[in-house]
Amino acid sequence: MPTLQGNETILRNLVRNFRSIEQIDDANQIGYLAQRLRSRQIERSLWGLNLNTASQAQLQQIGFSAKQAEAIALSRTQHPFRSLGDLLKLDSIDLTTYVKVRDRVVASEPRSIFGWLGTALNWVGLALLLTLTRYGTSSGLTFGVGLIAVAYFALVFWLVDRVRRLHPQPILPTPTEAVWMLSSTGLLATVGLSIVFRLAESPWLTLACLGTVIIPVPAILLFLLYRGGRFHPKMDVSYFVEEGTLRQLRILIGRLPTIPRYPMFRERYAPLLWDRRWNWLNYLDLSANNLLRFGFNDIRLRDEHLPGLITTLVWYQWAFGLIYTGLLLWTLSRTIPGLNLLIYFK
């Protein structure tokens, strides 16, 4: 099926029929195919040559003859082209020419720059859904992407908290802690990568899309942080605090990444203990808190003597985690029959 145009009703009916007989996998595959075709259609509308505005020279460059280009120019002065099928109504356009040029031309009304930008944003969003979740049809791929993001942000948080300065008095992690941290995040990222390469249709494209979301902003913030240096009180105390009353697996959907202001709640929070051999686990827990909305302890930012760049970094992951959690729940509701009722009505 080369195009979506003319086939939307067929695909919609197939999805409805497969879901009615509870063949969820087949319905999801058809839905994924429809959205891939829609993405190609939007991409063609962005970059394709518009039959209603192109010059005759441009029409000839993409494969029309001079006679055919002249016929198109004459026809659009009388009636603008509404669809590519209108080309076949011209006597000078044969089926061979139509098949040759249909992927490079569009038939639409001229758009303003704001209309073009809106369509481009729509295309980017759809492309991200297709590459990161297969449009909600692969919960395994979505979870693999999440593992990579958790490992990456855990390493970033550990870096900004433990690697502070080299002189005059170094504030650095111990070699043992560094080995444990790098090994654990590397192992977690490897598991996520193996899932992505096993389930993604274009693994490198999936990783590129994920990288454009999680790498540039943290990289810029880290560069600014280390270029300017840090000169503030409590340099030898962690930027992160943990809620010390309970250690248990918690679901933290409504949690914000900053410490509460109310004094009685603040008494529960204490800085992370750098001198413990298991301290590196706290950064994995913090990353999971922000991204997956669960963890073994409630770890947040302190609000005194805290560089604004670090606050921005943590809030950035929290906002990304909010979107990721929604995508994960949406994907699970589409791939597991009946789970949508549990998610939406519990």
C-alpha cells in the first residue's frame, strides 16, 4: 500500500474488525502502517512540489515533459488541483508519468509560513511516536528507551553532584564509587540498547531521536556549569536530599523534584551520604523517580545554596519523565487488552 490517500477507510475498518475479535497485535500493526503512511504524506506535503504554485521549469525538473507542464499550468488557472488524482484527468498525463512523480508532488492550497511550521511540528511529533513507541504498539521498545534515559540521567546527576572541582581542594568521588556507577549505568544502558535493536524497525533512527531529546539541553547546562565553576556554601554536601522515614518501593506520580517548604516535612529530609559504598544507587533511584515515577526512596533537590543550572537540569528530566510516563501508559493500554480500563478508571 504505497499511499494513505484513498486507503484510509480500508485501514480504519481493518483495525476495527481486528479489535472486535480481540486480535490486538494485528490491529496495532495495521494502525502502525496507517500512521507511517500518514507521516510520509505529511512529509511530502512539507517538501514536495505544489502543483498549484510550481513553475513550468520546476515541473519539468521532476519528470514532466514540456507539454505536460504546460497542460498543468493551463488547468490550474481554471480549477486548482485538489488531489493528485486530478492529474489523471488531463489528457496529456498518462499512468506511467503519474506513478513516476506522485511521491514528489502535492496538490494543496498555498500555505503561510505559520501553517507550514504547524504542519512541520505535527510531522516531528508523529515521527517521534513512530520511532520511540512504534505509535503505541510496542511497550517493550518504549521500556527500552526509558532504560537508556534512566541510565543517562543517573550518570549526569552523579557527575554534577560528585565531580565538583579539582582545586584548591578536590571534591571528587572515590575510584570504587566511580567504577560502580559507570558499571551500573553501562549495564542498564546495554539492556536498553539490546531491547531497542531487537524491537525497533530502525534502531539507529530511534537512538538518534532519543538523543535529540535527552542530550543537547543537559550537555549545554553541564558546559555552562563547569565553565563558570561553583563557589557557594555547603560545597561538601550533596545537592540531593532523601526522605528518611521509609525505604520501600513507592509510586510517585504527583511528586515534584524539590524539597517541601513546610518545616515539619523538611525535617524528614537529609542529604545523601557520600561516605556510603552504596551511595551510587541513590542517583539511579533519583533518575527513576523523575522518569518512571517510582523508586525505593523519595529523593529531591535541596533549595539552599543550589546553582540554578542544576535546578534546570533536574526539572528538565522531570518534565521529560511526565511525557514519557504518559507515552508508556498509552502504549500499555493499546497493547494489553483491558488495561486501559484499569488505567483510566482505577
